Amino acid sequence: MNLKGTVCWKSPSNIALVKYWGKYGRQLPKNPSISFTLSNAHTFTEIDYEYVENVNSGPTLEFAFEGESNKAFGEKILNFLNSISDELPFINSLNLNIRSHNSFPHSSGIASSASSMSALVLCILSIEQKIKSLSEIDLKKASHLSRLASGSASRSVFEKIAVWGKTEFVPDSSNEFAVPYLDGIDPIFFDFHDDILIASAAEKSVSSTAGHALMNDNPYGSARFQQANDHMGAIIKAMQNGDLNTFGKIVEKEALTLHALMMASDPPYILLEPNTISMIRAIQTFRKEKNVPVFFTLDAGPNIHLLYPHKNLEDVKALKSELIKLCIDGRIIEDHVGNGPKQIK
Ligand code: PMV
């Protein structure tokens, strides 16, 4: 059987509340993590495919990012597809033309591996669905395969809130894949805002891959992995109780701990910018003075994620007009908790 067609998915980024930092084996996390799935920050991936049943010498692929052929990304994708072809042998019979773009501007300092890799995997599973006439895509499998490409991508597959990594606080949790986590959570967290404040659009001096590796010899490593697991228990309880203060305390501690771990690595490094610190101070002062539940988190970079409930949208405007002055070219990406990936074709 030969088959031709086009598949297309839009998949969002996510922001970790308890951070995954440190891994072992084949992309397995040293601690559990929990994240908000975002909406506006997403990758759109479209693939024209040709499946030639009796030819197993593939896959072949062409890859264009933001409308331009990109060999380096193409090679990365080819390596990834080869690495999962033992699980999905039909991959060896595919010729692919992949076109991908992000909703957020290129070099905005936003990591895109979670959205791009989950979009790619969902497209590949859509092709499998067509070849095998499957009724639906198994999201657990999508999460597992996304994880193999980029750990945090495992969480982007699910709407609103996802947990990745084995923890006693989430019974069906696993190191192999993420699970959605909505049961018992106070709905205030289902439409939380996340405004991404761009403190620098420069490429990171140390990649996440290198940062994870440095956790192997970090002197605070084992204490950190224990802390992350304890934070999972505490943040889940806070989110079930709608306890914004405890939620915010843990989220901010997680962000600062992540960067403290980088500063305590060998060699040590700093990804924060002076404006990141100024923004943190402005947020903390505003919260204290106005008594508004607005918090920050960071991923492995200098940009601030400003988190607050939808009901406080108006209250936070005054703070945002201060923070925008500290952003590169006044850049803010306004985002919120979203409904997960969407199949376009
Ligand atoms: O998925 P990776 O390998 O890019 O690592 C992501 C690490 C953090 O963004 C810092 C934390 C997380 O859990 O997403």
C-alpha cells in the first residue's frame, strides 16, 4: 500500500511550576514536574508525507522553518525520527516535507522545543493513524515520544495542567510520559494568565542539555531532587485548595532554585539579566503594596513569566505598564493556560 497526504498540528509551549532539571538514561527526569500548558506561544507544523510500503530505507526529509529551508534543524529531526523508528517502523518508509513556524517571533528568547517537538510527534502519529486506520491518537504515546525529543515536550500534549515524573502525589504518574492533572484542582488555575516579559532575546550561553548534564555533579543535586518532590505535594495541595499564596511561594522558590543550581554548577553560570532582577523586585513590591496575587517564574533563561488569575487582569495592568519599560523593545507575549494541541488537518 502506498499513501500520500498532508497532516498538520498546532501545539503549545508550557511553563513548569515545579521544574524538571536533571535527567538520566534516555531522557528520564531526576524529579517530577508540573506545568501549565500555554496557548498563544505555539508551534504550527505541517507535513506532506508519502508512505511507500515496501521501501524501508528512509525516512527522507526536507525541513523548512519560518519559510526557509533549515539543514541544522532538519538533521536534528532526522536523528530523532531514526531514534524512534524501532518503535514506529513505518517511519522507515516515509518521505517527508516538513514546514514549521512558531507563533512567537524568532529569537524572542522563548524556548520552542516543547511546542515544536510535540507538534512534530503529533503529526507523525497522525500519519500512523492514516496508515493503520486507527480511530484515534493515543496521547500517552504522543507524550512518551515527545519526551524522547525534549523532556518538557511530554507535558505540552495535554490541556491546562500536566505532571511528568513519578511522584507518590499523582497515582498514575510516570517517568516515561506525562499525565493530565485536573481532578480536584481549583478552577481558578484553569484560566491563569502567563505574560512572558522579554528581558533578553539573545541565544542562551548554556543550553538546557548542557545544564541538565551539569546536575549530575551538582553538590546540591540530591537535596534538590528531594525538594522538587516535596514541592509537588505542596503545590498540588495548594492548587486543590485554591491557596494562591502557597502556590506563589512555591512557584517563585522553584524559579530561583533553578537559577541557583546553575550558579552552583561546575562551571557556574548565570542566565539572569539585570532587568530580570529589576522585574522580580517590581513584582514583589507591587504584590506587597497592592495585595494582588501576581507571581513570577522563569525557565532556563532570563525572561519573566508573570502569573496571575484571570479575575486580577485589571489589577495587574498598572504593574505591566511598569514592567514593559524593562522589556527589550517593550516586548511582552501575553499568554494564558490553554486547551492543548489542536489538529488542523
Ligand atoms: O525539556 P528541556 O530539556 O528543554 O528542559 C526544560 C527545563 C526547564 O524548562 C528549565 C524546566 C521544565 O520543567 O520545563
